Amino acid sequence: MNTPSYRRIARLLAACMAFATLAFIVSCKKDEDNDTPPDNTTPTPGTLVGNSRTVDVVGQVFDESGNPLTGAMVQAGYGAQSTLTDERGFFRLLDIAGFENIALVKVSKAGYFDGSRSFVPTDGQNRVRIALLAKNDAGSFSAAAGGQVSLENVTIDFAPGSIALNGQPYSGNVNVAINSIDPSDTWNMSQQMPGSLLGANGQQFDVLRSLGMAGVELTDDGGQELQLLSGNTATVRFEVPASLLADAPSTIPLWHYSETQGYWVHEGEAALSGNVYEGEVSHFSFWNCDIPAEAVMFTLTLLDDAHGGSANPIEGAHVVITSTVFGPRDGYTDSNGVVSGLIPANEVLEVSVYIICGNSEVLVYTASIGPLTADYNTTWSITNLPDAALLQGQLLNASGTPVAGYVYLESGGFVSTENGSYELLTCTGSNAVSGWYYEGNDICASNPQAITLAAGVNPVDVNVLDCVTYGQPGAGGTDQENDAFTSVIIGSQEWMSENLSVATYRDGTPIPQVTNPTEWDSLTTGAWCWYMNDSVNYAASYGRLYNWYAVVGIHDAASEADPALRKQLAPADWHVPSDAEWSTMINFLDPTADGGNNPNIAGGMMKTTGTIEDGTGLWYAPNEMASNVSGFSGAPGGYRDGNGEYNSIGYIGYWWSSSEYDTGNAWGRFLYYDFGIAGRDYNDRQDGFSVRCLRD
């Protein structure tokens, strides 16, 4: 007999291994002379990262050509909050966990290297721009024989027998993806690199100057992540751009990027031969050849004093600080006009302020500062902006009431509104403006409005008419046992927002309760049970568990042979959803989900919040990414397997579909305590799962 509990355990272990592989990619041995914490754990408050704090961040995600990326998953680097980018590539995360000296957001999308941005947080809405790098095919080689791959300015030599799959020796085909970041192209590097140019040096940060940077990924032919086998290394060569060669030392520290901590970790050295740095690495992620420098904190407030009235904060300006020795570093002013970051100490620095105009920018101000030996905080009022256009007005809802939200230009700039009022400094010329705001978890957006911007003040009000809504309460209903239930509108569908808990079919025919595990194992007709046969502790929160025969109304031998004779489990006007109808809901919540086949965040949007440990919910910690913004209110009711055994209460929620997979299995959907995804798989028809119904 098929025993899906074993298959499910294997599947969960495989998922855990996939996540462990990602963690292993960024793990490495600690330098003995460096007391930086291990980089496979989230930072703890202390001297390096400072005290804990909450952070607001908004931003945009692009591809390398500057095109906005829709449906990219953006996650708080040190917490569980997540969201998807909209059609503008825009995202917003509020009150995420961070530290005084560093905050982090991470971005993922199929076909791209994972991206991230770390920054020194300010009190306003912090601004970031993140460009995701495509996984460019650099070729393949046999793991048994070893080989060399080369792409762009990076070459890698692999020794025979040096590759591992899940920590074990691997001898098959190795596919290599590479994307090299040009350190001489400072505008693109600042958006494309992971994190920022901060490197851990004991209990303080150094600022880094890059002379070569690349991301590398190894996979087998099935797409599984590969790594170097423990104790093995590969030789990596970075070609130094001609414009930077004069500044290249004979040896340079090698750094790898820690995705969990959000900064670079020193691991080894590279030697210069001609115009190429060569070094040995023990694993693959993003690697970087960097010169470190002592750092001080620089905080700048920018005010627009060129457009009449009192000086107003300039939001979204690109501030670039350049050292002739250590190169540039940059940031963007927040909603209060403030930008803060670590810069080289003891250097004369050139500060340049740019206005963002789509994929380009215009220089509007320069000044020199330094040498600085201590943290520095200053305010600049810019009185001359001859080539700048100030877009000024209000963001209004359908009733004409000013609302707090965002105003966005087709050229790519955006600004937050203050009590509905906004000021956006940009370039002159033709453009289009639109606005959006959040009403709870709903996004309300306007249609683009064509405008022509001239130098000086350009008054434009932006009217928002439509809201995209999910999580609205439905009409609910009453089941065949005259018990009321609640429902929720998700997209074009109305779902029960609680699990079904009836002991009869729609026509009143009883469904047998089966408690004996041996009897449960042999069933070919409908049955139900309470988890652990305990209605006192599990009935109210989780409802009944049903085998798939009950879901499709197979109640005797005749109904098994003839679908026309089957009973209806769902109440009148409702039905048990098909696999395709589950996909419709999950794709509405996360358009990248492909019905649950791809990694997605729909699960977090479907799960109830809180944890058992905190006494605030039904899920065990961490209840990853749970927000329940959909209103689905998924609870972890566990399951009963084909052998009659009970498993996973508080850890996993399982729900049946009405769709067959084959003669022994049917499709189901799953939510997990430690992942934010909504899963899909086929399962033994004798399994006991929860049931949700969908209005006809």
C-alpha cells in the first residue's frame, strides 16, 4: 500500500535540505583572528550591528536593463514580513526588524540570483533600489573529471571529484551560472551588488572598495543546488577593469556575502597576476575582491530651498560620496530627506547629489567634506536647482479626500505623501504620473496621467479611483446540520474561512466516524475522525478530518463505480474545490505561484497569525511569514495517514481537493509552520485531511 506519510516526510526533508543548501552557500569557516559572529545566523544586538530597532523601507526592483520586475518576493532580512513587487517593481515593508547600524531586505525571483540591500536605517521611510542579476549560463562540466568555466570577467577552475550534492560526493553534470558586476560602473554596481559595501572587522564595520565581484551558482541537471565538497576549493580569477588597475594592490582580501547577516565576511586572499586576481574559495555565493577602510558614520539632511516658501525635505535623492583612494558609496534620502551611512575616515570626500530620472540621473549639487575622524551629521539647503522640475500637489481618493500614499512617475521616481500632500523633485520633460495608497492590506491605484514638466513648480493633483481588494468578508452560510459558518472573498471566489465540520452528507446520510487505525487503513468509502479521536481539544479550532472518499461522496460499492450515485459533502450552494480552483486562489494571492508549483508567499497570506509558544495562535513558531491578509484563516489541523496514525497538529495544515491524481491518490494543498509557501502534492485517498468549501 502507498504510505504517503513516509513520502511526505521525505518531501519535507527534501525541502529542508533545499533550504539548508541555501544556508550552506553562505556559510564558511571563521577567521581565527576575527571575532565576527558566524554568518549563517541572524545578527544579535551588539557593537557590530548596534541595538535592535524597527525600520520602514520602500523601494523598487529592476532587472539589469532597468525594467521593473513584477511579482518578485521581497522579504525582511531579519524577520518574517514579506510582500510582492507590483507592476512598477514597487514594494513596501513597515516595522521590520533591524539594527542601529544595519537593516536588510532580500529579493528573489525565478531565473535570477537572489538580491538584497543592506543600509544604515533612518527614522523616515528608507529608500532602496535593487537590480536582480540574471543567472547567465557559463557552461557545464563533469564533476568526476573537473573542468573550467569562464564568463564575462570571471574564470573558475574545478578539481576532479570536488562537487557535493546535499553534502555527499557528486559525480554527474554540473551547470554553472555566473553574473559578474563591473566595479568601475558605480551607478549599476550600487544597485546590482548584494547588501552594500560593508565588511565585518571584529566588532566594527569597515567600508570596502571593490575591484571585482561576481555571483556563482552550481546546479545539477534537475536544478538542485550543488556546492564544493567539504575540504575542497576552486580557483577563481577576476579580471580587473583597466580603469582600476592602477589602484590594485598585489594582494587583496577575498570576501563572501552573507545573505543571513547582510554584510561581507573576509575569507582568504587573492593575488594579482597581470590584470587578474586569483584566489581559492571553499563554497559559492557572491565573492568580492575588496580593499577595506576604517569607517565613520555620515548623516545628511537635504532640503529644497529653491522653489519658494520654507525649505522642504528632498526625498529620493541619490547621494554619492567618493574617495579618490576607496572609491564611491551611495544611498537615497528617506521621506524626511535624510540619508545615513558609513564612509571612509581620514579622507577628503566629494559628495554628489543626483535627481533620479528613470534609468538615469542628473547632478544637482556637489560639495567636499573631510577628512573626518568621527561621526558627522549635517544639513544642506540647496538654493539653486535650475534644471529641476518640482511636481507638487495632493493624492486624493475617490471621494476627493487627501490620503497618505505614494505618487509615481513613469520615468521611475516616486515619493510618499504627507497627509495627502506631496513634492517630487525630478527632471523636466514629458512624463506620466500615477498614485496609489494602502487601505488596510488593499492597494488602491490610479490610471497614469500624462504631464509635461517645466523647470520650477508644477502643480498636479492625483486622483485614485479603484482599489484591488482581498480578504473581504463573504456572506457565509449554514451547513446541513444547521450550523453557521463564515466565508471570505478572495479574488473572484468566495471561500469558507473555517474548516468544514459535518458528520453527514448534504442529504442527511451519516458519514461513519472511524477511530480504529486498522479499520481506517482498509477503507474505500467515506469516513471522518477527530484528530487523536479527541473532540474536546480539536473540534472547535480544526474541524473534522475526512478521507478523500468522503470528499467525493463514495459511500458504498455502487457509488464507487458510478459517480452519479455519489453524495455531496459540501452544504447546499457550495462544493469541495477542484485542484484548478485552488490554483486560482493561490495565483491571485501570488501571481508567481503557478498554482503552488513554484516557491511562493501565498501560504503566509493564508495562515492565521500568532504562535503556540507565545500563547497567541495555533501554529508552532516561527509560523513563517504568516499575515492572514487573505482572510483564509488556515489553521494547522495536522492529518491522519493511510495507516491510521495522527501527525503534525500545530505544524502543518492539509486540505483536500476534489481532483484525482491517479487510481490511488488525489490532489491536496498544504501550509507549513516554518515556510511561507502554499504547497501542492498528491496523497493517498485514505489520508484524513481538513476540508474547505467554495461557493458555487
